[in-house]
Amino acid sequence: MPHRYRIQFPPHDAHHLEQDEVSFFVMENGRKTRLRFHDYDQIYPRPGLYEQVFYERLKCNSPEKVSEQLKQTLDAYGKRITELRVLDLGAGNGMMGEVLKRNGVARLIGADIIPEARDACLRDRPSVYDEYYVADFTDLDPDSIDELSGWSIDCLTSVAALGFGDISAAAFFQAMRFVEVGGWVAFNIKETFLDRSDQSGFSRFIRELIFSEYLDLHHLERYRHRLSMEGTPLYYFALVAQKTAEIPGDFLERHEITS
């Protein structure tokens, strides 16, 4: 049986906080530790804590949702998900990978920037990924680029990992460049990232990218990502697109995107 934790959400109103600023308490051995939602290097080493907080208490359903939309889109275009070679960026402890594996993808490569994520995945879901890289996609060395290219990736997924400083525009852009022309991209983003009033670098990058000539957007759906600590629905967009052309290396600079 997975370990059960005593979890306590702070009594204060967190509506004014960004999602990466919200925190909770975990009680262990008589001690009360405060962890931010995005303190993954401290959450992942505690087996089952991530699932207990985000999937049990806060009802996150994004891996299932994004995977479902990817499969439905492929089915509609006569493509088989079982033929995909997927790079799962921001793979964490393998929640998205587990769903993709269940759907029978041909190859599945995980990647995250912190070793604690890979350690947790190998501990909890050791058979999900064919390979799991701990790497900063903004600073890949030539050997890593060659190795990743050797997988002939034709699908990129990223769930609950984009924005908030977890995966930068530059890192996602580099991952996109590994996808073969004709391949697919499936990810989710906070709903405000598509609002032109959001002028952050990541928001501008996503808008420029999905409406560019380099991607053909097949599916865009607003859905409930999870609940807030107060029980309020948090809405995201699920997107599925096809890469139609190589993305120029100066794409970010051309659009003056720095983060």
C-alpha cells in the first residue's frame, strides 16, 4: 500500500497567489513541513505525496484529458497512437507517461530538469519509459542532442509543466525542434496564456507558435485541470497540433521572446 500523509492546506485565502506560490503542510514524525506546490525536489522523494495532493485531493485529470484528445485527433486522421515515438517533457514521476504507455505508444522517452523526478519515476513506475533524461533543454550538449535526435521523435507531450518557470519558452522550443515534420504536439496550458492581455514571454511564445505556419492546430479545448485549495475549478486549455515545417532557429529572437 502507498504511504499516506497527513496533509493540511493553509487557512488563508490563496486566490491572490500564483499557482507556483501556493503551499501546503505535510505532517511527518511530529514535524510540520511547509512545501510549495512546485517544490518538486522535496515532493518527489516522498513516495505517493504528489499523487495524494494533486490527484486525490485536488482532482487533477490532465494526463487523461491530454492523452484522450491526442488519441481522438490521431484516430480522426487515420493515425495510430501505437506508432508514435513520444518525448514527454517535464515527465516528473511518470503520471503522463503511465497513461501513454497504457495507450500503447511505440517508444516513450521522459525528460525532466531535476534528478528527483527521474528517481521518483524509477521508484514508482520503473517500466514506463524506454529512457529518461535529466537535462536542461536550454543547455543541451552535442552528445545529448545527437542521442535525442536518434529516437526519431514524432510526438511531443507536456502536461502540467509549461509556464510558472518550470519549463521556459526556450526549453519547450528546443524540444519542439526534435519533433519530425509531420509529427504531433500535445500539451496543456493555463487558460490565461492564450489571452493577449498576458504579455509574459511564455504566453507570447505559445500564441506565436500555435498560430504560426509551423503548426497546424487540430484541437483546442478548455477544461477543468484541477481544483484550487478552496475547491474552485482551475481551467486550462488542451491543445493538439501537427508540426508542418521545421521551426527556424531564430524563432524566439525574431519575436523578441526572452523567457
